[in-house]
Amino acid sequence: MVVALLLLNLLGFVLMAIDKLKAIRNKRRIREASLFLCALLGGALGEIFAMYLFHHKNQKPLFYIGLPTIFISELFLIALFKL
């Protein structure tokens, strides 16, 4: 379980970094739905770190409110079910 969460957070971090590079180079971007799917599967913290490290999507309320909300919800579920 812990290894899976670490990998998902690494994936979320890398996806945000790649999307930022693509934005800079005016290339085809990663869909926001894909970024949120990764966050919902457990990669929210990695995406939050990347969002602020790379200054990417940190002006969009969907991200600066949505990702922390997903992360807090995941923490709550982990505590509730003691996963």
C-alpha cells in the first residue's frame, strides 16, 4: 500500500512537470481530467508539490482548492479505514 502511494505521488509529480514543460513549449498538453484521475487514485500530494515547485496551475481554483481537498479526503479515508 505504501509503495503504491509513493509511486502514484511520483507519477503525479512527473505528470505535472511534463505538463509544465509542454506548456512552455506550446505542445499538446496532458488533460486536466488525467491529472485529477491520478490525484484521486492517490497522487494528490505529489501533484501539490509539483504545482507549487513549478508554478503550474497554481492560479486555477480547480487545482489550488481541488488538489488539497482531494488530499485531505484521502487522509480522512485512510484514518477512517486504517489502511
